[in-house]
Amino acid sequence: MLTAFARAFKTPDLRKKLLFTLGIIALYRVGANVPIPGVSYKNVQICVEQASQGANSLFGLVNMFSGGALLQITIFALGIMPYITASIILQLLTVVIPRLEALKKEGQAGTTKITQYTRYLTVALAILQGTGLVATARSGALFSGCAVAGEIVPDRSIFTTVTMVITMTAGTAVVMWLGELITDRGIGNGMSILMFVSIAATFPGQLWAIKQQGKLAQGWIEFGTVILVGFVMVALVVFVEQAQRRIPVQYAKRMIGRRSYGGTSTYIPLKVNQAGVIPVIFASSLLYIPALIVQFSNSQADWAVWIRNNFVKGDHPYYIASYFILIVFFAFFYVAISFNPEEVADNMKKYGGFIPGIRAGRPTAEYLSYVLNRITWPGSLYLGLIALVPTMALAGFGANQNFPFGGTSILIIVGVGLETVKQIESQLQQRNYEGFLR
């Protein structure tokens, strides 16, 4: 990876793209530290330092995707999360709404239209999430247990509230624009790069917090253990993310005029983790709902007490079991809607392709579905185990809530890193033909 980056900086046009990407990243990090108007920055800092474990676990996912900007209540507090949510919603609706499915099949024009819908939905979700964040900060629920949590927003007028929501919505639109600039003029997928930066930005603070809270040899044993577990997880994620089942496909020869077409061999790559990080995000978001309902209702009923005892802290057995089951379920669900064996089989049959030993048409679709279900099982179990590492690792040290190398963060960082390096290497190969001449 480092060799690829070093060679890229020696190529003039790639160097410009990398420097442009780094400049956008720097601008993004500056915006993630600029507070919005109407917020008492002093009280925010006090509450951030005194934040309880419950507050961190409740808003941890959104705060991670914003690079720590959510709890700081900055102009980029919502980060890239509204865009991620909008993209997932549009992807799910594409399977349900025929109009969106037709747009998806139209090629570049249809993709551009869907991207425009995603932008509109992102702004709408930013307004909704920004209003919720302001309401949470005003009620003091953003930092439960902090003495000055109710004084984070001193001015509670409608004008101040609207200004705060508009500022955060505009910040989300700017983040979306910065991501598209990286995609057009930089290296890699812009949204993925910003997500990578947001997650990586929280690592140093979390690692240092583990060292300070540790009790064994003044925290260095816990610190070293976390680093070691992180390296093992990265190696495991790289191994599984690169694993795939290759289905061989043979195309028959066709005579058109005097020319012969086809007769080539290729394969369909089915990844072990076909769903990526989406099931983990779905499961985490779904498990946040009961805790949010209880926190805003302030009810003392039996059901509310049961949820507080079992589904607020991530180390409870009920929470762990529910989290694991939801991840496995959403892994199968997302694979089912994102990969259509019947459509793939029809396209192969249309162009004269077939799997050796399998008849074209329906038998091919059944075979692809069978293989996909077989490899989704280990992929979903792998996702569940990776996601549960933060709640189960270092439990004896009492530092599991601050464990930085969580399943979601590691999956995103490794995935984005691998894809970015592949893009750099592919562009380097276009400018270096030595390998073909030797």
C-alpha cells in the first residue's frame, strides 16, 4: 500500500489528484471542529469530558460517522450519515418501485437521476436529523449525567433553533459536495474517503482514553492489547473481504457474417461478504430505537425499566444476542435484494453464456441462488463476530465501551483502503507498461 502511494506521488497527474484529495480532507476536518451558532462551546466541552458510557453508546454510531463532530455540535455534526441513509433507502426502494428500477436499467442517465433523488432525500433527512439533534441538546439528553447538559443551548427561541437546523443542513450539503469533488477530481470514492477520515479521526482519542482508564501497569497493558486485537481484526477482515467464490462462465461462439464472436471464458465473482457493512449499520440503527424511545419518554413503567436494563448497555447478553441475530438476518436480506439470480441467468442466456455442467435459464438461477446462500452463511456469521468484538473484547479490563476497533469502523476502513489502493494501482498500470514488455 505504501509503495503504491509513493509511486503515485512520482506521477504528476496522480500527485495532483492526491494533493487535491488531501486538501478536501483538511477542509472537512476544519469544518468538523467549527461550532454552530447558538451553542455554548464551553458547556459542550465540559459535557464531552464528563460524557457517561451510556451517552457514548447511544449516539456512538452517528458520532463515529461524523468524526466526533456530533457530540461537539459543529457545522458538520451530521457528517455523511444522512447521505448514507438516503443511499440505502434509495437502493431498497429500487427493488420495490418499478419507476426506480427502470431508471437503474437506463444506464448513466438513469443513474444520474437516482443520484439527484439521493441528494434531495439527503437534505430532507438532514433537516429531520438536525431538528432531532437540536431538540436532544436542548433537553439535555445528549449528555445524560452532565451537570450543564441543559445549558448547552442557552437561547431557546425559535429563530435560534431554526438557525441551528439550517446551519447543520447546509453543513451536510457541503459535505456531500466535497465528497462529489473528490470523486470527480481526486482519488477514490469521495463519500467513502470522507467516511474513512471521520472514523480514523476518532482513533487517537479513543486509544488514549483506554490508556488513561486502564489499571494494569498504568494502562499500557490495555493499550497494547487493544493494538494487538486491532491488528488481528484488520488481518481477518482483509482475508475475508478479499475472499470470493468464482463461478465459471463459458460463452458459446457465434457467427455474425464472416466473423466469429464469443467463445471466451470468464467468471462471476461472488464475495463471501456480499452485503458489506450494511447489515451492521441496519442492526445498530434498529437497536438504537428502543433506547431512544425510553430516553425521550422518561417513563418508569416496567417495559421502560426492562429496556434500560437490557438494551441500553452493549455488554448485556440480550443486547448481544439481538445484535448478532439482526446482523445475520439483514445480511441475507440485503443479499437477496441486491443480487438477483434470475436476472443474471437471463442475461447470461441472452448473450449465449452458460455455467459448465448447468443448463441455461432456470437451472442456472437455482444454482446461483444455492451457491449464494451457502457463502452468505459464513459471511453473515463473520459480520456478527466482527461487530461483537467491541462488547466482548477486553471485558475483563472494563474498557470495552471505548474499544476503537469496532466491527463497523474496521470494515469501512479496510474496505475503503483496499478500494482506494486498487484504483491507484490501476491508474499506475495505465502509465507504466514495463510489465507488458518484459
